[in-house]
Amino acid sequence: MKSTFIEYGDGRMQIEVPDDATILSSEDLRHDPPAPDPYTATRKALENPLGMPPLKDIVKPHYKVVICFPDRVKGGAHAQSHRKVSIPIIIEELKKAGVSLTNIKLMLCSGLHRRNNKQELEWLLGKEIVNAFWPDRLIWHDSEDRERIVNFGYDRMGNVVEVSKEVVEADLAISIGHVLGNPYGGYSGGYKMIATGMTTWRSIRSHHCPDTMHLPNFIPVSIKSRMREQFDSIGKTIEEKMGKKFFFVDAVLGTDNQILGVYAGDGEEVQKESWKLADLRTNVILDIPEKFDILVFGEPRTFHYGPGMGTNPILMLQACGAQLTRDYGVFRENGVIICASLCDGWFNDDWFPSYRKVYNKLHKLTDFSEAYTLEDEISNDPEDIYKYRFAYAYHPFHALSMVSMGTIALQHTSAIFIVGAREPGYARGMGCKPTKTFEEALKEAKKYVGNNPNILVLPECFLKPGFHLFKK
């Protein structure tokens, strides 16, 4: 047996695995292409956009411009993060073309995620930028402000198309995106930024739902899934209805959220070119004789969506589904997941007010895939909508979209063992099997996959941008 560590709450859990188990940390998986100077790369991309003229040839001095940027969930906040590097350079280019600073707005496009407060915005953007635009021109896409939403009906696929009025009314909308491996459609950035960041729950419900996420082409993670097609369709329909294109400025990021490349211009062209570099960083091909029977990882208390993600039972299972989607290329169907999680029932109701209600209602359903029968009741709850709009909380529908991802883990495994659950009833409530120790979980797992399982352990898988694993 050999020893390793997996994440567990605010610390780590030491585990013993067979000598033939495969252990792959983020450092083992790291194979980032060389990083250029981010400022030079950004300026070069803006000077040579793909499929569109440079900004100086697009804008006129009287133009009103909105720069749309994503929230704290992606991209990091270090000194050379994409937001901090690109936004000042874009503003510089606009001013060179004669656009007044007073005609430029920055819009946080967090979709159904919580609004970020001023302190968080300073962390994301830097104090200088925040002070230059705060408060009137540093705005937030409030997807429940019906007076500031434009309904464009449906696209050719039948998706609801609603978008921020700020985008429609601007002479030019610039989208800042992070091209990072993402279980939802392959990569962040591109038209995903449009379809999830500046629309509404009715539009997002079109793709963050069982009808899309439980299709065979959703796993393993792919840019050719129906979800990706929906992102593109919604984004392009918005452009068509507006009569103008977004100007994309997307950066491919590495394992430390460092900029590996910057691509600007037309959305389709930016996606096409940026994904080539992103594939080199994100996709890992494992030369293994057989797929893995058991997938092992641990969940910190705080990651992606915020504090309590590793304790909130719905988000705990969502993370299992997301990791399975990333790793399904090397994971055998009906294998077993062993996940360490505090699972203590701390939902973090301040950030995720609808989650406890959804959790309680799930137990009245035959199958979690039926959770969407609750969508009108949950998504239109006036108290939770108020908290989303004015109290820095996630939108109530967000919980239902997370259930869809978590259900994937239940559908493609024989069992999910939660090690170290302090309130084991919550693990059972999400269809998982709680165990006190890793040794106990491994012993029970062998009843499903045999006495000599092929085991993959992924320490740190939620602490760095994710990798997508495939079998050679």
C-alpha cells in the first residue's frame, strides 16, 4: 500500500491505496504551453482581431460601449489575470479612437451567480479601475430586472433568448472570456459567456437541464455536445436580433490561471482558434490498458461557487458529476466514486438560499431528473429573488441546474461513497453512501467492481483549473 492525500474540508485526509493505484495531482497533469507576456499578447490580439476590424476601426467617438466581464468563479484575481490585464488595455484603445470614458460601462455578467460586492470587484479588477467607474458605470446584469431585459423569443433550436438591455442598447458590446476546461460544454468563454452570463434563468434553463445534460453526447466532456450547440445558437441569435456582433476578447488560461494566449474578434473565429491552444493545455491522454474502476478525490469546504460548496449536499454531488464528466473518458461505466467531504449540512443559506428548499423537495421525487417539475415554484420564489437581487445570493434556479449535473454521477456509477460525512444523512439524501473511513469505502467499493480494482486518485482536482482525461 502507498500513502497520499486528498482534500477534506479545510484540510487534507491521508489515505492508503494499493501500490498499483494511479495518483495524478495537478502538477502531474500540468503540461502548459509556454506563457507569453500577457500585455503584449493582449495588445497584439486587439490589433489583429479574427474576422472583425480592430476596435479603432469599429467605434466612433460618440459610441456607447459596454465591456462585459465574468464573475469571481473563473479566471483568478492575481496581478496578471485576464480581467486586470485586458480591461485597461481595451479602455486605452477605445479612448484612442475618441470614445469618452463617460460613454464606457463595465458590466459584471454573472448570470445566475451572486452579485459581487465592491470589495470583491476591487479584488477582481483592481482598485484603480473600480474607482474610475464606480458606481454608475460599473454595473451588474440583474437577470430579474424585467425592465432591463430584452426578449428575442426563441432561436432555431427552441431555446429561450433573453438578454441584458445594456448589451442591446450599446453601440458595441465587448465580451471578456476565460477559455478554461469546463464540464458544461467543453470550455468557458466564447458564446458560453453570452448564453450563461448575460441572459435569464428561462434562457439558461434551455440548456442547464436534463433534456441536454443527460444526453449521451454530454459525457465525456465535449465541445460537440448539444449544450455547446445551444450556447452558440443563443449567442448568434442575440447578435442577429441586435443587428451587430459582440467583440470577444478571450484568453486561454493555464494551470495557475496564467494567460497562455489571447484571441479577439468574431465569436466563432475566436472559439475555433482559442480551443486549439486550450486543447493542448486541458486534454490529457492516458496510456492505460483499461479504464479505471474507482475514481477517488476530495472536496474542500470552499471552491468554484464559494464557501460551503464542499458541505452543501447538492453542490457536493454536483462536484462529483462535474468531475465524472471531465474524467469519463478514462472511467468505466458503472464504476465507483469515493469522495471525501465534510457533508455537515452547512448549506451557506446566505449565498445559496434556495438550496435547502430544493434538497427537502428532492425527497418527494422518484428520480432527481424530475427536479425540473419544481422550476416554476423554486425559480419564482419572491423572497429568494429578492436575495439574489439585493443580498448577494445565487439565483434560486441555480440549485436545480446543479441537481442536473449531480444526477449524472448517480446515473453512471454503481455507488458513490462519501468519506467523513459529519452529517451522513445528507449524503444518503443525495443518493450516496456515507462511510466513516476511506478504508471502509474502498472495502465496500470492491463489492461492486471486484477485488482488484483499477484506481485513479486525483488530489487537488478542485484547487486548480480542471483537466479533461481521455484514454489513448
